[in-house]
Amino acid sequence: LDQAEGHAATRPWFLILWLTGVDYFSTLGYQPGIALLAAGALSPLATALLVLVTLFGALPVYREVAFRSYAGQGSIAMLESLLSGWKGKILVLILLGFAATDFVITMTLSAADAALHIVENPYLHHLLGGDGPRLVLTLGLLALLTVVFLRGFLEAIGLASLVAIPYLLLNVAVLTVGLKEILYHPDLWSNWHSDLAIRGDWSLLLIGSALIFPRLALGLSGFETGVSVMPLVKGDPSDSSFERPAGQIQSTRKLLTAAALIMSVMLLLSSLVTTLLIPEPAYQIGGEASGRALAYLAHLYLGPGFG
């Protein structure tokens, strides 16, 4: 591609952000519920640990990946350069296996969770209740996602924006109402502090949170997606295909930072709101909030129409 064609095939970083968000932000649909089930009252602490790892671990690493692997090959290509010959090829195959597994798990979890949201909707539950419709819906959503991405990443950007922006705004509305509910009922704080006190001092709480942390790190693959789509990010007109594209690197770093900050705030608030407002029987497997913690609060505080 010449320089003009290269710029025509790119988009501003704040549009590519939503394409990354389809992978990264989608975990808000089920991550708070998984955190509750795995950690209970420790959920906000374990999520805070996840946020620290995101902001001070994953983000700096992938900002450096964007600088060193600006062709969109990501961290795997960087690791390949450390080993020559078949050692490097075998390493890449192993890492690609992990990456593919991670992608399939995240995609399947998101689709299955979306199907659960549909089935458990009060307006549709009597029509779609049961595991059969849920399985069909999950497979249908996966097929739809496959069709979208087979058309190409550039074509998916517009659809990603139409999906991700309203999705985040709906979550912000639920979290705002949840925070207001907590402010109006100070006893929720005292009950949570009492629950934490039963579990031990702060050292024990932090150790427990660290042990739970791996179960919550579901969306960190979004950073790899962020650098993988780097060739789609528009840089400066002065960027050259023969030199390190400083403008494109800077824009990709903005994308990664924005995604990390948005998700960190949303995860912290969602873990706090769901922990304080959802009773334990509701978030256990089979409960009304199982797999759909924020949707449960949306129905509870904003009504079935909004939910």
C-alpha cells in the first residue's frame, strides 16, 4: 500500500477503541457475577488488585509492545525474536494456542452470558425458559459474531461503536443508581465491613484477594486485541511505512490507556455496587443474579423496561 491508501484504510483511535471494547468491555456482563461467586465480600478488594495489575502491569507492558511491534503482530512476535529457528516457531505455536484458547473462552462466555440475559428477561422468560433456547441463542450469537468479523475489522468498527457505546452508557446508568442506593442506606457499608472483619485482618484479606485474582482476569486479553488492530489506527500524515510510525504508536497508546481507565473505573464500581446490594442467595448458581449481576440490579432499581 502507498501512503495515501494506508491512511484511507485507518480510523481515529477513539473509533478503534470500541472495536477493542467488544472484547474488553463485554466482560462487564459477567465479571461482577463471577467475582461475587468466587470472592463474596472480598470481591471489591480482589477487583482493586485486578485494577492495580491492569494499570501498573498490563498497560505499561502493552504501551511498550505498541512501540516495538507496531505492525500489529503483538507480543507474540516480540517473543519470537528472542529465539531463532524451530525454537522460536514452537514457542509461537504454543503461545498462539494459548491466545486462541483465551479468545474462544472469552467469546463463548460473552455469548453464553448474553443468551442468559435474554432468557432471564422477565418479558421473555416464559417463552425462552430452559437450557435448550439458551444453547440455540448462544450458538446463534457466535455465528453472528463470526459473520461480522469475516467481513473484516474495518467493516466491524461501525457496528462495534453502535453496540459498545450504548452498552457502556446503560452500565453507567445502573452503577449511578446503585451508588445512590448505597449512599441512602449507610447500613450497607457497616454490614460489609462486619462481613470483612469476620474473615480476618487486612493481611489475610489481601492474601485471599490475591488467591482469587486469577479467576477475575478475564478481560486482559483486550490489550492484545488493542495492539493487534494497531494497523487500523490512524497516525500522523508524516508517518512513513518505512520508519517507526510515531503518530500511530502515540494514538495506539492513547487507545490502550483510555480502555484501561474506562474498564478500571467500571470494574471497581460494579464490584462495589453488586457486593453491597445483591444478597448472597441471589448471586449463587441458579439465583436470580447468577451470571447477570448488573442486569439484576437494572431490573430491581430501574424497572423491567429499562432492564
